Amino acid sequence: MISRFFIDRPIFANVIALMTILFGVVALDRLPVERYPSITPPTVVVSTTYPGANAQVVADTVAAPIEQQVNGVENMMYMSSTSSSDGSYALTITFEIGTNLDDAQVLVQNRMSVAEPVLPEEVRRQGITVKKQSSNILLVISLTSESKRYDPVFLSNYATLRLRDELSRVKGVGEVQIKGAGAYSMRVWTDPDKMASRQITTLDVTAALARQNVQVAAGQVGQPPNPAGQAFQLTVTTRGRLTTPAEFEEIVVKSGGNNQIVYLRDVARVELGAQNYDTFETRSGMDAANLLIFQLPGSNAMDVANRVREAMKKIEPTLPDGLEYTIPFDTTKFVSAAIHNVYQTLIEAGVLVLIVILVFLQNWRALLVPATTVPVTIIGAFSFLYVFGFSINLLTLFALILAIGIVVDDAIVIVENASHHIEQGEAPRLATIKAMNEVTGPVIAITFVLMAVFVPTAFLSGITGQMYRQFALTIAATALISAVNALSLKPAQCALWLKPAAKKSLFSRAFDTVYGPIERVYAWSIRIMLRVWPLALIVFLATAAGTGWWYQQLPTGFLPTEDEGYAIIAVQLPDGASLDRTRDVAERINKVCARFRDKGALENWFVLGGTSLLDGTAAPNGATAFVTWTDWSLRTTPEMQQQALVQALQMEFFGIQDAFIFVIVPPSIQGLGFSGGFEMKIEDREGVGLAVLQERTQAVIDAAVQRPEIAPPPAIRTTFRAGVPQVYLNIDRVKAEKMGVFISDVFAALQANLGSVYVNDFNLYGRTWQVRVQADARFRADPSLLRRLEVKNRTGGKVPLGTLLSVESQVGPLAITRYNLYPTATISGVTKPGFSSGEGLAAMEAAAEQVLPPSMGYEWTSIAFQEKRVSGEEVLVFALAVLLVYWVLAAQYESWLLPLAVILVVPLGLLGVVAGVVFRGLDNNIYTQIGVVLIIALASKNAILIVEFARELRLAGRSIRQAAAEAARLRFRPILMTSIAFILGVVPLVTATGAGAASRQALGTAVFGGMITSTVLAVFFVPVFYVVVQGLIELRNGPPVRPESVTEHFTGASENGTPVNGHTPISEAHSVVQEPPVSTAAGGWFSTVWKRLTKR
């Protein structure tokens, strides 16, 4: 026997335990810390710009050819793109989890090389980028000047020049985006009136800039080959590229007779400004430049954020006076707080478990045996995490919390059994040897069951596979360490530390006074259950069927919504609203947020004006704000919880006119969208047009809000607009041809005056910046002013545009989004309180199918896509877990039927899971399903203890029912002890608050409820299962042959046969279990089984 080896060599056993701890400590220092394992699908982003193009032009000439080539790239899940009216284009390709992102980037780049030749020349000139990118913001750094010493253009470009490059070099940073006034640009603001009076067109201005602002390579004097004896070789320099506004103003645009020269300053105003003025940024009401830090896919968020903060501390002393930086947004704060709370829960669980053990064992020496199991197993598990390539995250820590209640089980069983033998008068060493002879089989069986339940889940794919894998293998690792520890260190400790109790303490006597009647009532109840076992079976079958039906009725979900410590405010003004109107609304939002800050609810906020991160579009009538709540520890009252704060903010924003403002919570997985809830893509699959797409999308929303599951607007909304007011220029192409005007010149004049034209570059601060030409603001304020613009004809004459075009009003999209090649509109929304996300998805699907024509369809994306994809996978997981437990036990017992006595207990545990979820109003999400898998193992564990002892008692010659009843009574105390210890160890999860509380509550509730019912009901039903199953076995095979190794003192009776410590010795089992009368009501097969059972 292996345990006897370690009983004789306790130092050897201690060395193994110490090495386990040492390896765990070394691994712990090297493990990364993060919220979740790598469960965010990797993405590759393709982006470019088509200056002056509207959304439709970008969609037709850029999006279509690119996406036709990229579609179907290896391991692609889906792709989505946005074509905006500012000419920008961005395509995000989302790949399967586990895809090598470097390979994915190369594959996309290869397909882009095929699409590039058919793209417009201006797009190719601007350049096309293909980069791998994490889609979630790690943190935001905000530059502000509280004294208003620096304007937004300075702030933005200081961030560009001094911060972006430094931060981009930080290990793990994937991208640094600057949201602010824009990069420096030499802006040439033309005056069409002055140009017209001097017979100059915009094309003349751009041509002059192109000719006179050039980089010159003048060469060298005396450069070889040169005449013999050349003494000097000198570099020739001259002013080529210009650098200051004054130098640009001196550019000669036109020269004529009588020395008449028209300089650029005569027809334009030149300044060093911003490349674009389409956005504005603020932080807590002050002008700001915000740096959005994205981590590199696969990097560790906590490490990256720490490195960024350290880099900023080094940069801070170099900031000019009056310039400050803050970090108003940091997603790692949630991770740090959640991990801290889980560590605290880990300690609380450990203390509660040890208290329960002490209450039952009433012996400090006995307590030390399971107490030392916890550090050895939990710390040792970190070495397995390191080998598996895991991290310290919520899932692995949840597994360790639950493992505390599991790993002490083996030690409890051993110490309880050894103490039992010592109380019979055995010496500690002999008592331990006998105890190990009795419990080694169950310990090994339980370990194999735990491994069988959890290890197969590691082979699942996708997000659920990643989450199951980290949790399952961590539990399996602790079970393995616990088993090794139970067979090596625990026997050695029992033999050394356990001593006979000289006299029972007052507490011990009081405990026995309470526990004794409980055990006697339990034994009496078992006798009753075995007498009416047919009725017990009927009750069980009804309970199992009802539990299965009840489980199917549970609302489904993906992951619980957490209080992430921040919320997102989406702002939408009426179509056609200007950026100035958006800025006014932002000011009112700032005032509301300031009031919430004064109440202690908000810590910080920042606004990105002119852009919507929710759908990735740039629009003057949109804005996005991020508000950061104060720390979770400061928000303990109900009115300070996230849901209450979101509702309070929303009520305040209802009072702001001229804008549609809604507050949304972030998604449960960073990187899967920017908002929580669902995202549905309504697709135009047959080219019905954007107007019809908008109309049908609104119809879906209208149908959805009629259903009880869907929250009304603004909780459900779409940002898609096909009816944005636009100006249409109807150019008479025939007339233009007659008047000798090239259509291309008309387009160029429009772009240079209205959209700005990129001419060439200039150098400043060691960087290259763009020179851009655009009409001054007052000449772009009204569509009627377009008629005053002039172009040259073929003979050099001036032709007013008013003679070639008419100005008309029309409507069109501000941005066009595409999803998997189809033009789409996105519907975002959430369910009403009391309804799960699964119910919400079903309601939305029903609404879409009700109103969408055959030419249109829908798809899910982000979180909803993942939820639909994994729907039903838990059934496979549960079935696999039960099947493998059955196979392991069949191998253990060398019987195909006896494992049923263990497996049948699973529905009893599931009953508690369902009851707990319903009682707390939760849904059946991934954490609930992980809890079910754990309950399958734990319920089986308790059943194994009873069945294993009943099996040995049957081999010792007891009747089937005597064996079942006595095994249940003998195992009642350790089962009660281990189960209560585990249940109380889960309580900190059930009652969790603060960061990450929703996840802990979901998992804790499932396990807590399941463990209660699997314990309370299993101790009554498992003996019945054993009696029925063993009776069926012997009906076919006859009674078992009694091995000589089975002795009468297996159960720990004293030599004189008297009860010891409240336990009846096995020799009195016949008097304990009374034979019930044979039921004559049963006939046929049932009667035969009954007679065989009662006869034995």
C-alpha cells in the first residue's frame, strides 16, 4: 500500500509537499494577471481615405472591391466596414479565436494586393494600411491646460510629437490613437471674391503651391567625375520646401505685364492650423487631446497598462508649464479590483471551511491535517497553471476558491476515519493504516471522477471552450495534487499528530448531544426509505423529470453584465446638425456630469465630439462620452450602483433638447463591441436601397418594442440614417463641354473649395505635414455661394460654376456600413429587467422575421453572435461529463450497472442549481453551466462514498439493504462535514459585492444551490439507488463472492461490539436495519426483483 510507505517515511512525504509549494510560488511570480484568458476574437483592420468622397462613393469604389477580395479569408468569422462622408474607410475582419494574428495579417495583405489596382488613384496615393489591432480601448490619457494657456491644436500636436511615439514603443501597445484637433497642416484659406477679381482660380493656387513648394536635390559642385586636380567638393543647397506661413504667403500665384504680381497672400489667408476641424475633444469640461491606448493582441493588459503608466511618469517632468495629463479611463482598474476581491473571497472561503472542520472534528490536531492541505494544493496549482500556459484570471481564481472545499474532502475523510479507529482503542499508526485501507479506493475513485468531469471540457473550442478550459483544468490540477497529498502527506500526518482524546470537552459533548439525534433520525429515515423504495423511485423520477423541464425553462444568457466602473454616453443630434450644435449639447452634458461628480458618483469623464465609437462613423451631429464612476468601495448604497446611476443620468439627459442621448453599459467581454446588450445587423441582400433599409430597420424596432422582453427607446436604437439632408449639384455636362470646361476641373474646384485638397507637404519639428487648400469659412456657409466659384475653360477664360450647375436638395446616408458584403443597418438594444439576453435575442428574431421582406435578412454580431454560436453547447458538455463519470466508475467497479447508483444523483444536484438561479432572478449563462459541471462531480463524489462502503459491506456478508443503510449512516458524518464546509466556502461568492460581483454571484449561486440539494437529497436517495441497482445485478449474477481480505471490523466496531462515538458497529447491522415485509401488491418482474432484494 502506497500510503504505508509514507507513514513509515514522513520526511519523504513532507519533502514532496514542500516541493509542490516551492514550484507553485516560483510559478506564481511568473504568471500574468488578467480578467479573462484570451477569449476576444483577433481582428485585422484595413483603413484608407478617399479625400472629398461621400459615403456612397467610398462604398462603391473602395469598400466593394476590397471586401470582395478579402471575403472568405482563412479563419474569418465575419467582417464589417464603415464608409463615411469624410472619405474615410475602415474594414474590420474578425477571426476565429486562436488564429495566429500575424498569419491573418499576411493573408489579408495578400488579398489587398489583388484589390489595390482597381482602387481610385487618390486612394492609392493616400495609402492603405493593414494592421492587427485589439478592438478594445485599454486606457485613455488626456492632455489638458486648465489655465487655457494652450489651444486644442497645440494639445493634439504635442501629443503627436512628444507622447505617441514614446507610448507606441511600450511593450504590448498595439496602437495609440489621438483624438483631438488634428495634426498640424499649413492651411491656405482662399478668398473666391479676391481670386475672381484677379482672374485666378483655385486650380491656379494649387498649381502654384505644387510648383514652388518642392523638395530640391540641387547636387554638388565638383562631384565626380570631375576635372583632374579638383580641390573642393561642395554641397549645393537652396530653399525648396517652405516651412512658415510667411514663406507660403510669398508664393507667386500669377505674374503679368507691368510687373503685376499676385502673391498667395493677396488671394488667401495662410496659417499653421489643423489638418481637419471635424472633431472636438474635452475632458471634464476642458479642451483636451485624448490618447486612446490599444493593447497588442495577445499581450497582458495589466502589464501593458503598468508600463504605460510608468512611461507617463517619466514623461511628466518634461511637460511644459500649464500642461497636465490625467488617465480618465482605465479598464485595468476593474481587473485589479475584481482580482483583489477574488483573493479576499479565497481567504474567506478557506477560513469558513476550516471553521466547519473544527466544529465537526473538535480537535485542533485533527484540524491541522486538512488545514495543511489547502496551502499545498492551492499554491501547488499555480505551477500547473504555468505549465498549461494559463494566467491568473477570474476563471482560474474561481476554480481555486471552489477547490478549497474540494481538496479538504480527501483529508477530512482520512482524518475522520483514522480518528474513528483511534477512538476504538487503536494506536495512531495502526489506526491510520486501517483507515487508509478503507478509504484509498474512494479517494482514487473520486479523483478519477473529478478528472473525468473536467478534463474533456478542455477540448471545446471558441469562447466557451477557453473559459471551460481554464476553469476545468485548474480544478483537475487541484484534484490531482489533493489526491497525491492525501495518499502521501495526510497518512503521515495522521500517524504523527492524531492522539486519543483524554476527555471530551464541553463543546464536544454539546456537539454530540445535537448531532446524535440527527444521525439517529437519519438512520430511521433511511430504514423508511428502503421499505418504500418503489415510492422513493417514483418520487425521484418525477423530480428528475420536473428538474429537466425546469432547466429548459431557464432564461438563457452568455455572461452576466458587470459593473465595469464606467458607462458610455451616445449622443445623436438631428440629421444635418452642425458640429457647433453638437458642441453646445456636449457643454450641457458636461454640466450634468459635473453635478454627478459633486455627488460623489462620477470621478471623471471625457467627450469625443464629431465621432461615434458605437458604429465607427465620423459625423458632425454625433458624439461619444465616457464617464468613469467612483471606486466600487465608495458606491455601496443602492442609489450608487451602476444600474441606478445609469437610470439617473438618463433621466437628466431627457431634459436636454435638440439631441437623442442614451447611456449604455459596456459589454461583458472587452473587444466584442462597445456596448452591452445585443447588436443585430439588418442586411440589404438584393439591393433594395438604403431608404428601404432604414424604413425596414425602424419597422423591426417598432415590432420589437411591442414585445415584453425588449426595453423601449432609447435602450433600443439604430444610428443608421439614409435621409440625412444633402446638397446635390446637378452639373450640365453637355453645356460644360460646349463651353470648353473639363468636368474634372469642375470636380477639382469643388473639392478644393469645399472639401479641402491635399497639395503637397512641408517640414516642421522634424516631421512631414500636409499643405491643404480650402475656401475660407464664410464662402462655404451657404449652398448658393457655390455658383460664384469659377473654373477655366480650354482657352483660359473664366466660367462661373453657376452657369454649369444647379443646386438641389436631396437626402442620403452620412455613413454606409457593410456586414459580410451587404449594406447594413445596426440595431443595438437591451432587454427589460427580468428578461435574459437569450429571451431578448429570440424576441428580436421574431420581430425581424415578422417585418423583413425576402430581399432582406439579419445576422448577429459581437456578443450576440457568440451567444447564438455557443447556444446548446452546454448539453454536450453535461452529457460528456456524465458519460465519462459513468465509464470511470464502470472501470472502478468492473460493472456496467453499479455506476448508475452514483450517476442517478446528478438530477438532484441540478435541481438545486435551477432553484438557486430562479430564486435570485439570474439566467443560465456560462458561469451557471460551469457550476453544473462542478455539481456533477461533487454530487457523484458524495454518492461514491456511500456506494463504495455499501459495496464493501455487501462483500462482508451483509444483505443489500443492510449494507446500504449502514454505509449511509457511517458516511453521513463525513459527507455532512465536507458538504457543509464546501457550501460555507461558497457563501462569499454568493454574497459578493464590488467589481466582478455579478460573475461571482452567478457561479456561486449555481454551486451553492446544487450542493445543498445534492447533499440533502443524495444521502436519502443514494441508498435506494444502491439497493435497486445491486438487486438488479444479483438478479442476473447472483450474490457476490466474499473475499477473504474483507474483515468484520471494516466499519470500525470495537472489539466488544459496542457503539463507538455514536456509531453502531457493523456486527449490529442486522439489528439496526429491520427487514420490511414483502410487498404482495407487486407482480411479475417487479415482484421478482422485490423478493430478491428483500431476501438478500
